[in-house]
Amino acid sequence: MAILAISLYLGLSFDQILFILNENFVNLVTKPEVISVPFFLLSSELFLNAGFTKRFKEAVFSNFGNNLIGYLIYFLGICTTISSSVIFSKVLSDDFIKEEFGNKRSFVRSYFLLSAVSYVAPISIPLIIIASILEVSLKKAILISFSYTLILLVIYYFLLFNKNFMPKKAGTNILHILPVAIYFIGLYFLIYVISLPIDVISQILFLYTFILVTVTKKFKTHLVEISAKSAFIRTGIIVSVIYFINIFNFYSVYTNSTENLISNIAILFSESGFMLVLVYIMAFFLMDLIDPLGIILLLFPIYSNIINAYGLNKYAFLVSFLSFVAMALIGNIKELPGNIIREKLILSTFEINDIVLIDFLILSAISFGIYFIL
């Protein structure tokens, strides 16, 4: 209906409207990045529902100890294997208990910080999508994201986990590390050695995960059904949001409305930094209204024109903006980590915000500062 209204407003014929609808849909569903989304989500769901993430946690901390090495092996492995921050938050919720973090406050802080890290992780769905719409090299974006994720995890370890995190070591079988380790190594081998397209990589990794679930006798019909249903619902939501944002992008390009707006604002602000601040401010006020991916897509016509007008570094902006909007994960929107932790620990929005306020400010400073560092 939205594209119909826009098209009629622009005086387009019915045939032109149908052509636009068809072109938008075809261009969307044939993008390798979009095709990869359901396969990465399915792999993530299967890893969680089959219990591989929990056994991986127990094996890592039992064999490598509760130290920086064990911590990095676990969280880098899980951040790579689990492509969705929503599923990642379920891993934290299902595989950890608050007693492992010393107290409720430390658990909430850890939950928030790690969820935010997963959002900008190397193979996260938001990273894949924003790299696609900004038309940058996904291989380079993943490499930069991996380095950034590693730095954040080290900072958070010494800031919080070094003193408060005491994981249980129920399992000692080091072979339980293999499923995640093979996925991790296979992913980067396929990307950087063989250089396959991301949609092909996602399908290979899904096939590996499905075979793994089957041969390890973790195969259950209801497990696959639950995983498939959850993955395709999320895929449908993501694709729908991208499709409707493309409608507004079409209007923006056709009328040059956003480009004209940016040009007028640029007269007032000669420095690109001021323009970026405006984008971050708009993103901040949207955090309580829509989820982070919605913010990324909704503001795309604005920040893409700013990037083009000022010749900004797309990779620096990609990592910086992803890290900033990840703070919206603590919001009260259904299925976001913030809402999950509220229900799990029976906390109010005020209590959650009070606990994570300092971490929110630190992450804001890091996310905005990273642009100038890169």
C-alpha cells in the first residue's frame, strides 16, 4: 500500500507500479546476502536447540580454564556460530545462570554487553545486511568486525568478567569443542581461502550443522520443526522490513528528497562529524520504538547520502553505527535481549536502565570514537 501511494503521488501508471513492485522484490530475493539469512538462522537455531552451545561452554572452561584464553575461545566461537543477537541472547539465557556471574547486577551487565558484541560480530545478520546496502566488501567488513569484536571482548573481560565470571565446569570431554571449532574454521576457510559467495557458504554450513545434528543422535523431528519455524519467521520479518524500506529508498532516489535535505543541512554544517552526530541522535530516539535492524534500514537514505556527500569511510561507519544501535537491544520490544532478561529476572525497565547506564555510556563512547580511530 505504501509503494502504491508513493507511486500515485508521483503520477506513475499502473504498469509502472507493477514493474517497480516486481523489480524491488526480484532485486531483494536474489541478493546473496538475503539468501544467506535463513540458512545462517537455521544453523544458529540447530546449534542452540541441539545443546551444542551448552556442551561447548562446559568443555571450553573445563579444559582451558576460567581465564582470558578460555573466555575468548568460548565467546568468539559462539559469536561466529550464532548469527542472530536474539538467538545469542537465548544462549546466554539457557546456558548460563546468574550465580555464575556472582550476582544479579553483574549478570544483567554481562548479558547486555555480550548481546551488544554479538550484534556487531563477524557473521551477524545485521553486519551482512548493512554491508550489502552500503555496497562494501563483505570479506573486508567481516575482518574488521572480527578485530573489533576481539578488542571489545578483551576490554569487557578486564572490565567485568575477570572478577565476576565463575562458569560451571560440568563437562570435561574436549571433543565437545569440535562442532563449534569446525564451523568456525570452516567459515573463515570458505570466505578467505576458497572465496565462495556468502549464500553458498551459508548453505554449506547449514548442511554441516544438519548432518552434525543427525549423526550425533541429536536429531529430533520437533527440534528441527521448532528451529525451522523460528528461523523462517525471523527471515520473513527481516525480508519484509528490507522490502518496505526499499520503497522509501525508491521515493528518496526518485525525488532526490533526501539528497536535497542533506545538501541544505550541509550548508549549516561543514564538518562531517556534526552530520554523523545528527544520525546518531536520530538513532537514539528511535531505540524505544523499533528494533536495531529497523533503525539501520530506516535511516539508510539519510546516512548513505551523508557518506556519499562527505566521502566518509564506509567500513568505519559500518562498525561504529552497528555498535551504537546495538544498545537498543536492551529495549522493551518483544524477543529483544532486554525484554528476555526482564522476564527472566523479573526486573522493571527502570532497574535495567539503572544497572546498564555506565556500560551504555562506555559503549556509546567506544562506538562513536571507533569511527575516528578507523
